[in-house]
Amino acid sequence: MQKRALIVGVSGVIGSALAERLLTKQWRVYGLSRGNTAVPAGCESLLADLTDASAVKAAIGELKVDRVFISAWSRQNTEKENIRVNGAMVSNVLNALGDSLATGHVALVTGLKHYLGPFEAYATGEVPVTPFREEQGRLPVDNFYYEQEDRLFAAAGQYGFTWSVHRPHTIIGYAIGNAMNMGVTLAVYATLCKQTGQPFIFPGSATQWHGVTDMTDARLLASHLEWAATHDQGKNQDFNVVNGDVFRWKWMWSQLAHYFGLEAAPFPGETLPLAGRMQDAPAQWQAIAKGFALKEADIGKLVSWWHTDADLGRPMEIITDMSKSRKAGFTDYQNTLDGFTDLFDRLKAQRIIPA
């Protein structure tokens, strides 16, 4: 029988990659989103404000699916609001599907803030020893990821489905209008540097520049989500998800510069966040978009300076253990540099950045 999936947050960097993968495997794919950005071709779109329980219930209606993938969140001003809003989003979807999920599977995507803490207290407390491992558990702080997990566990007990939780590191993938997208942000930054003559300066911390780290390609995460949702080894488990290679930014930065025909600037010896240096970027990008006939002249729909600054500015080593997935049978691998360059090639082909 044809597998039927509902992807919550289908237009985001994770949801888009997952939809594209499942569609190539002949799944029937429904996507639930606000409808602010396009969904992948072949996906059946359902529109609702995820924070509105009645709107979600109306959009889902009598829909029957056997797999649900939740990869959506709404950023709020405080973590208490993040907990209230994002926890409700999970419950709104699962309660709308209700008993139809019995014997099905629900996969929730969170991230490494499970180990680092929320944005407003980001890595300010005691950070677990790296590499991060699933058995390290939760920090004693408010965190909307924990609330989402608890809502998932409660619904699984009520409606009888199995679950999985997936914790990627910073994600590389194609999506426009996404709130957390380092790959597209760095592509736009490099393009600005090339076209305006600005130096291509690493904006992050000395720890990130010199230390070892890893990342997650959205395509590998999509494979991991499908695997967990279709194999017994993935049921009722939490998993870290990273590419499988490691690197230092002082090497990666030069590789990204080379792709764009730039000279990587020497590390300045201090953190220089992009958010504090990009005041002229909106007007500069409009001129670049006009000159190269690009599809999107509004830089605000392409970049997330704040999120890239948060990830690259971290004052501690961030690296993730994948042993649990490997032992369970998931052995996919993705070279991180290839993940970046594949994304940049696609951005060029779609006329998001100059070819």
C-alpha cells in the first residue's frame, strides 16, 4: 500500500527536503503550513495557522495518514512564550489527527539546543561534555524542545502511535523564507562581499574558528526521518543526526571563499556578528538582484543573520555523537563541504544568487 505522510512545516528547510525525498519514493505527501512560501511540487498543501487549534482541525479534516513529521516552530520573545506556543502547535496537530494515528508513527525534529539550552539562555549554564550523546538527558532549564517532546509522549500514550525525536546540528539545505538557514545566509553574505568588495570575514568566535565541529545536511536528515518512521529500530527513540564528518571553520571558511572566487579574510581575533555589520545589505542586495535578474530582491526573505551569528559565535566546542543511530542500523553519510556546494549550485540554478 502507498505510504501516506503529513509533514508539518513542509515549506521549511527540513520539510522541503523530506517532501522531495518521500515523493521520489512514491509516498503520498500532505504538507501543513501557513502558506507563506511554496511547497514542493507534488505535495498536497493544507493551510492553517498551527497555533490555532480549530484552524488546524479544520485543515486536517478527515485526513488519514500513517506517518507524521513535525519540523515547524514559531519564534517568540521569551522561552516561556516559546514553550506555550510551540508546545501547543504539536498538540494541535496530534489532537486533530487523534485516533486515526493508532499504529502510526510521529517523528519530531528538535535540535542541539536540547543540550545547549534555549536562545535566551544559550549555553550560559553548564554544557554537557562533548560529543553530545542522547543519554545525557535534559538541562534544568525551561526549553520548548522539552515541552514539545512531552506533548508528543502524552499524545503517543493517548492515541497509540510510536514516536521518534531527531536532534540535528546546524542544517544545510534549500529553503527560502526560513528563520534558521545558515547555508543561504552565507551564500548571500559571500555574494555581497564579492559584489561590493567587502572582506569575507568569519563572523564567529575563536572557539568555532579553531575547534572541531559538525553539521547536518537536510537531505541526510530527511533520510534519517524516513528510516526511523519505517524501521522498528527507530520506534520510541531519540537520536542525534549529523553528517558523519567533522571540520574546523578555519578550513571550511577558505573552501567557501574559494567557491565564490573570494579570498578568505584572516580571522580578526574577535567575534564580529553579521547582524551588526549588515545595515547596508538590504539596499546592496536590491541592486545586486536587479543587476543579475535574481528572483528575490528582499534580503530579509533570504538571510537569518541572528541565527548564523548564534551558531558561529558559540564559545564552546559543539560536536555530536552518532553511535546510537549507527548501532540501530542507520549508516548514511554526507560530506559537509559537498552539502554547502550542492546548495550553492541549486541557489544559482534557481536564480537566488548570481551564477
